[in-house]
Amino acid sequence: MANEHTIRELSHEDRTFDPPPDFAAQANVTAEEYTKAEEDRIGFWAEKAQRISWETPFDEVLDWSEAPFAKWYIGGKLNAAYNCVDRHVEAGLGDRVAYYFEGEGGDTRVITYADLQREVSKTANALVELGVKAGDRVALYMPMIPETVFAMLACARIGAPHTVIFGGFSDRAIADRVEDCGVEIVITADGGYRRGKTNALKATVDKALQDLPQVRNVVVVQRTGQEVNWDDDRDIWWHDLVDRQSETHDLEFFDAEHPLYIMYSSGTTGKPKGIMHTTGGYLVGTSYTHWAVFDIKPETDIFWTAADIGWVTGHSYIVYGPLANGTTSVLYEGTPDTPHRGRWWEIVEKYGVTVLYCAPTSIRTFMRWGRDIPAKYDMSTLRLLGSVGEPINPEAWMWYREHIGGNNCPIVDTWWQTENGSILISPLPGVTSTKPGAAMRALPGIVADIYDEQGQPVEPGSGGYLVITEPWPAMLRTLWGDEERYKKTYWSQYPGVYFAGDGAKYDRDGDIWVLGRVDDVLNVSGHRMSTAEIESALVAHSMVAEAAVVGAQDETTGQAIEAFVILRESAKDRDDAVQQLRDHVRASIGPIATPRAIMVVPDLPKTRSGKIMRRLLKDVAENREIGDVTTLADASVMDAIQEEMRARQ
Ligand code: 6R9
């Protein structure tokens, strides 16, 4: 029986899917990899480091003597951009395509590794001309265009850590980040394309920098051609600066622990955390996991991470992992419904995408639009599908498998965080028998567990807090300028152990299910439950495309469950829907999980990476002024929900 310190297991999944035999037969990784890593974890990571080219070999794999401050590959020297670009050209692969770029409006560019080498070298020379030195931070506020990759790699090439700010964030968010990490150079564009319209980026940067004279230069890519204000002393067009630079740039090599980038992650409270990654361990982690989890065959695969570069998923699996492995990727600028709802599948068909990696929020959106749309395209090239960012509801997993993967692609549900740098928990596609909705187990070389409040591992069949008990190469090294917060946030709940802040459970077979942020755990009459499982029960109903569940204050039960649902286009009768859904949850989970209220809404509040922001819904459910919305992808969503709420009262 679940006690008050563990999260109750609400659901169980009996469906399992073995890797298709022909897939397993050709897979990069076999089950022996787990045994090898268990026998000698440090030796395993020493071997994996050979995927990377080191100018000076490292003499020690891990120094954990000043835990929780880790050092990996001590004494090693390397250059991240050399590993992602130059070494492939030197190996004779200059003609291989690095990116098929697809603009939202249909403009395209094909960028080979040789092109990439020239563009990155030119951009590096440009940054040097602006006085950027190793260690200086450079901020990027960009659309999803090739120049974003050129700029990131140019920074890496000269040892200047980049901090990429998601192009949807506000001037306030830019100002906070520029100030926190002492940025003096910002790279942006006049604007980007979003849903067929242009959104202003330069204008937002101008506003952000009003009171920040520390920024010496703003480099501006011309993307949309829209009108921009210009400060002659500060602003420079990318084409004026970069185009005239030399196509070669002399490399310098950096220490394995040299900072590669800082990525800000907003907590629910307090100022954003500057998560810092370094060079050697991060490249080893992203390269290895990209190869193992996505079974990458660089000669033949067309890999597509359909995510934003401003999210860690883009850093690790659009840029560093795929390029370190010499992969051909798709880079798509726009939204899935521009100019029509089949855009993604058109891209899969056009480029013959073999491996697709995206977020559950996208899959649920496609479910809402209906299966007829993907059915119109030839997607037979797909051989593997991935999911990241949130728990994937079992029904969304099944839909992905059937309607996108044609029932023969393994699905890897990959759990990790900005802090982790690379995937930590995931099936291995040629090895694992997968279950819809489960991230399954830690990858080889990673040691994860689920603890109760006292720090004891929980038993199969119950839940608690997800922890990583041993350091790993791509882990964050600190929070920029705030070592105390680093220790307190991640290493203080259980001494010496990384606390992820996620709830998780072991199912009866001992496989891991990640249940989302611990702040999202509900407590109804003393029963601790996860929002994810109740949401999955709702999504399992044929009328529902998406659901978000929150715990709202309740005088008798402590908290009561309130659900917000988006109906599928095929489901219309709303009054009847609410009653049916309440009965459905009661029947599938039990009376304890019956929502007090279910509200049908047109959309849900989400972050840039598609995570539902439950705290805003909680504000609505508890009749409060809604909190900070600066990291919301589309702020108008909350207005629509409050409108519905008023109509209901
Ligand atoms: C890569 C990324 C991290 C948080 C993480 C967790 C949630 C990510 C998940 C998942 C369940 C998965 N999360 N992947 N939850 N299953 N496969 O998303 O990084 O933006 O830092 O978010 O996302 O709650 O703690 P980040």
C-alpha cells in the first residue's frame, strides 16, 4: 500500500512492444552495453570519449573530489566546432549535407559540412573582429535559421560561451539574461516568420538594451526585410560584417572543462537559473546518446528534431549531437500549421526523414486535427520516433506509433532536462520492449533511482522523487554566478545525489514512469497522486485531445482535482462531454481521482517547449490573479481561458 511519502500508482500498462526483429538486427547498441557500463562505469565513459577528437588526450576520466562540482576528462583539450564540422571535412565528408533548411515560407537551403566550415570560420573571424575573446559571453536572439547554428558554432570555435534566448521571449527576459551573464555582444535578426507573419526580433532587442549600455554591438541578420531602427555606433548587419571575412580561421583548443554555453531555465519562482555546460563531457554525452538512442547511421539517416534551437533539445539534438556524429538533419523554421496542417508530414516526405524527435504537445495537437492529415503523405522512410519534454500519455504514444510510425517504428520516450545536457532515461530502440508512456530505464552509464522522502528507494508499484545517484559527463557544472543555488537546488535534498525535481514511479515490472514536476503532485484527502496519470486517463477518451489537471484548494479534501480539456475536432457536444469525462475518469482510475470540475477550453498555456504551465491554471481554479506569464509561448491563451471561466460562473 502507498504510504503518505510516496506517490500512489494510479494506472498500469500491459501493452508492450518488442523492437521489430529487423530493427534489432541492425541496431547500433545491444543489451551488452548495459552490462559493460555496470561493470565499469568510468571505463565505459572513457571508451565513449573516443567518439570525440581530442587535441590533447585526457589523463583522468572523472574528478568528483569536490562534489557536487564535477570535472570530466581532466587534462583533455579539444574544440567543439572542430569536432562538429572540420574533422568531418578532413575525413572527406565535406559534400555531405549537414542541414536541409526549410523556411516557413517555403524557401530552402542545403548546407553541406564544407559550407558549414566556411560559414562558421567567417562568423568566428567576425566575432574576433568585434573583440570577442575566449570566455566572453555572446547572446543570441534568433529565428530558426542556419545563421543561428553558424553563430553558435563560431562562439564555440573561439571559446566564447553562447547563451541562446528563445525567440519568443520578451524584452524583459532578454534584459535579465544579458545582465545576469554580462553579455557585451548580441546577435539577432530583423525578424522571423511565425504563422505566416513576421515577428520583430531586433525591435525587442532594442527595447531590452535601453538601459544596458554594456552591450557594445548588436549583429543583425536580415531575414524578413522588415523595417528596423538603427544605432550606427552599436548595430551592424550580419552581411556587412560576416560576408567579407576570410573563409579560414585558425583553431585554438580549449580545456575539456571550458564553458561551452549557458542556458537559462526559468524556475516557477525567482530569477532564471543560468545552467552552465562545459565542452568535453557535454560533447561526449550528446554524441553518444544521439548515436545510441536514435540508432544513427550518419551515411543514410535523415534526422529531424522538430524543436526550437532555443530549447536545450535544439542545442543537444539539432546542433551538437547530430553534428558531432556527422549526421544530416532537417532544420525547419516554422510552425506545424503553416501554411497547412500537413506541413510536417510534407517535410518528412520531401526529405525522406528517417528519425523524428518531437514533443508530446505536438503529437496531441496532431491527434486533435485528426489522422486523415498524416495519412495523405508517404512517411514510409520513418524508422524510429522519439518524444521529449513532458510525460507522453499512453494514448498519444499509441497514436504516434500508429498514425505517424505506421506501426513499425520503435518509440523512444526520452527523459532529461536542461541541467542534464543529454538524454538520461530512455528505451534503447533495438533492445527495449517499450510500454506506451514509460521512459523505462536509465541509459548505460547512467544511474537513476526513485526515492521516498527519507531517501530510501521505493518499491516497484510506487512512486517518489527521481534522482540520479552518480555524476554523468554532460551534467551541468554550476549555475552561472551562483554556486550556492546550484548546491541547494540540486544536491541538498539527498546529500551527494542529484535531485531532478520530478516525480516518478516504478511500475510493477520495475520500469520507470516520469510523472512530471513534483510541484504538480496532487494531494486529495491525504492521497498523493500525479497529474500526469489523471491527464492520461482523460486523453484516453476518444473525445479528448489534451488535458491538464491541477489541485485546487478545497475545504474538505485539502485539494480537489480540476481538469482543463481540449476536445478533438470530432467531438462537439460539450455539456454531455463533461459528464461523460467525469464518469470515464471515475471508471478508469477510481472515485478518488474524479475531477471536481472539468472545463472545456480552446487551448492550454504552454512554455516554448510545449510544457503545460499548470501553475497558471491553478491560479484560475483558485480564483486568483494569474502569475508570471513571461515564459508563456502565447500569452493570449490565458485570456481565452479566463473568458470561459467567467462564462461558467
Ligand atoms: C529536455 C527538456 C525538463 C523537464 C523535466 C520533466 C519534463 C522532459 C520528459 C519529461 C516526462 C519525458 N520532461 N522529458 N517528463 N517524460 N520524456 O525537456 O528539458 O526544458 O529543462 O525540461 O521536462 O519534468 O524535469 P527542460
